Amino acid sequence: MAVSVLTSTFTFNQVNRDMEKETREVTKHLLIVVRTYTSLDRVRELLHVLRAESGIAIKFVVEPGSKFSRALARYLEAEGAHVLTWQEARQHTWDAVLAAYITKRLAKIRGPLFVIPHGVGYNRRRFASTRDDSSVGLSRYEHTYQGRAFATRIGLSHEEQRSRLFEGARDRAVVIGDPVLDKLVASVVLAPQIRQSLKAGSRRLIVFSSTWGRCSALRSAQRDLIRHLLAQLPADEYVVAMLLHPNVWHGESEVEIRSQLADEIDSGLLLIDHNTWQAPLVAAHLVIGDHGSVTAYAVALGLPVLLAADGATELDPGSPVHDLHTALPHLCTRSELRSQIEQAIDNHDPTLWKPYTTEIFGLPGEGLKATLAVLFELMKLPMPARPPRPKPVRLPEVKKGQEITSYRVSVQLDQDCANGTVERYPELVSTADDVPGSVIVSCHREVDQTVKDNAEIFVRDDPIPVEEAEHWIRACLADCPGTALSAAALTGGGCVLMFREDTCFITARGDPFVVAAVVYQRRISGCPDTPVEVVVTMGGWPHTVVVT
């Protein structure tokens, strides 16, 4: 059995390794230091390549002190990582130390330190971190310990950042590009598969992205914007996904977030696990964002972007991200949202934003290779002969809500009542003011008595025999005095309907939901019930309603 051969100053006793259990030869020891889930997210981009190098032992440590690191060590251990205590990490000398952030505490870890950005370069200002007006990650305060710069290498995503870096550390800076953007660009080919996993179908995917803090989109817009998006975008034409910064998830808790957004999630909002934020971005048709990194990535991917918050005060005015943020169009939350979104998509010209993104992202397509080159240099290892293998984005994990069982439905028919459109909006978040002229159509699985009392139409969509269907319709009309029309799907195909004021049933073919909405609209428009064929569009697809 092979045993470890330790060539660094690390010893077997120091790392508590049992050499009799080891079957691979370990020659280098890498310590990855994380402080938040955000910094972990970035170093993850390198792990699949580092794992392929069998001679590198990878250990983790969580720097204490962040309010956003709750249960981070336990999370890493659950992922299979070997996590050291801070005291253990400080006792040893490492071949390389990697961190996607910088604080003075890192100076106390022995070994060549390589710091990289944990987002789109270095653009955010936070006096508590920098003690001056510098961008976080570039200040004298962060980069010096006992008066001296201590990071061995400082990764920049673009050469532009060197002039904003603390002067005493500029000779340690190296441009490494952005491996995350490279991964996103390479994964664009997966957009159809991602939309399929989200069950978006042919619907347009609108991504709402929020960073953390007081100037974030979530804080600025609160729930109202999300609610209005769901209430004003037809559910069969649009799907809305939400991406929240890890600091939102771990500054609060998933329970609190899901509780706050319960109605929206039950109305179709896709709350995306922060570990899989990349996939919905790749598949998006439009992004509503703020000054966070996701917005800049969206622009670089050529996506239309609308800002829901003004975070300019938190950005370094000398950074190109600040310039981009001040130039991007804003979503007017006090105006009708659908037309703004449709215009942004239909009139989008991605070439307008190239001058900004070329100043934000350097070394396009080479981020992973450039980052690994620095890390391998520090560990005194040759670069692998084969270029690093890109990894696709993970399919999204969604925090799903309950089935939508009631909609506000708008039916628009032409003068002859033979053609038209049908649009549905979740009843839970929409009002009559959101959808003028609409009616409430409820499924037989609706349990909210208030909604049932206000529904004009009830539909049973699981097919049943005709006798059972007629019995159910009569019982439904008797139990729900406010219901004007009830319909049920039949096992042999088609459906049967009856109005409250009628004594005879109507038979029809087509989707029972569409049939009921169209027949109801024809009745209140003064058109005869039978016989007729009506073609309507819902969600961009034609639906034929045949009343016999």
C-alpha cells in the first residue's frame, strides 16, 4: 500500500493523518480559507480541477467573525470536506493558501497566500472593511499587517483594478480573468435543458436578482415588486425566478425567507437555492437586478437588464461597474410592468454594453487556466499538460410552493366571438385592478373558502364519467352560491358544463379550463352557446374550443 510522502514543512503528526489509511501520494498541502458562503462559492469553481491532481491534499478552515458564516463549517463537512479549526490551521505551514476575500487575519496563516475576488472584481465600498473610500479587497487597511503587505499574489479580474489597488501591493497583483463568467458563457448551450428543468416550457424566464444590504433590490422593492410581477405577467407566458445573495440566505434563514415570500412562492415564484444561481441566469430572457455581481454577469451574457434599485452609493465611483450601473435602464415600479419588460426584451441591443463589460472582465475564456497557473506556481507544481476542463452549471434547485388552484382570467374575444386570447394570473397575488374585466376561475382542489365564495367559475380537470361529472357540477353550484358556471372533464374526452341559470348541460371539446373561460365570456358578451368553434391563444399556443 502506498503511503504519503510529505515534502513540505507539514508533518504527519501536525495534520493528524493516518499514513496507513492513505493510498495516494500526497506531496503538496493546500489550505482553502472561507469566511462566508459567498467566498466558498467562488473557490468551488477551482475544486474540480484541483481534485484531479492526486498529489494535492486540500483542507478547509472557516475564518471566525462573520455574521454570514452560520453553520458554514458543518455545511463543508456535510459536503465531505476536512475542516480544521482556526487554531489548527495556524499551527502549520502550507504550500499554498487560497481565499476569495482578504482580511488581516489571513496574515496569521503561514504559507504563500493567493487572494481572488468573490464576485465581479472589486467594486463595492464598505468603510467598515476598508477604513477609506477604496473598493473592498483593494485597500491599504485590508492588505497590510504590522505595516507590511502580506498577500503573495492578488488576483484581479481586469488590469483596470491595479490602479485602484493599494500602491504597496500592486507588484503582487496578477490578472486572472473571471472563471465564473467563462463558465456561464460556455453553459449558454444548456439554456433549453435548464428551462425544461424549471418547467418553463415556451414561457419567458424573468430572473429577479438581489444582492444583500440596504440598497439591494429586495430591500428597496420589498415584496411589492415580486407580487406585481406575478400579478401583471400572464402565468402561461412568463415564469419568474428569484436569485438571492448567500448573505440574504444566511444573514436570515431559509425559514424566514420562505415565510416572507409564501404567497409569491405559492403563486409560481421559483425561489432558487443560492448554490445553483448560475443556471437560471444562463437561461434567462431578462434580468431585473441591482448593483450586485449577477447583474454584471447578465450584461456580459448579452441579456437585457432592468434595475430595480439604485446601489450607486455602495460602488466605487472610479470602477467600471459603477459606470455600468449608472448607465443601465431602471424598471419603473410605479408604472405597468409588462410593457416595460416586453420593450426591454424586444428592443435589446447587447452591443451597447460591450464598452462596459470589456473594462470589467479580462482574459475572456482563460479565467480558470490563469487562476490555476498562479496557484500551481505558488505550490511549485507544473501546470497539468491538459488544459483545465470546464464544468457546466448545475441544474437549478427550486424551493417550490403549492399548486396554483385559482386564477384571475382575462378573455378577450373579437367582435364575432370566434377568436381571441386567454390570460391567467395567480389569484393569490392579483386583484381586479391588476386584471380589469377578469373573473376568478378555481380548480376543484381549491381549499380556501374565501376564494371559493368569490369564484365565478369552477373547473374539475381530472376526467370522470359523465354521470359523475353532472352530479359534481350540480353539487358545486349548490355549495358555491357565487359560482355562475361549473365544468368537468370527461373520461372519454371533452367536457360538460352548466350555468347556474340553465337546466341543461353544455358539451364541448378542448381544455376544460379554456372551454369554461371562453363559454362564460361568450355568454356575458351576448353570443349564443352552441354550436360554435372558437380559436383562442393562451401562452402563445392556439386552443380550439368546440361547443356541440
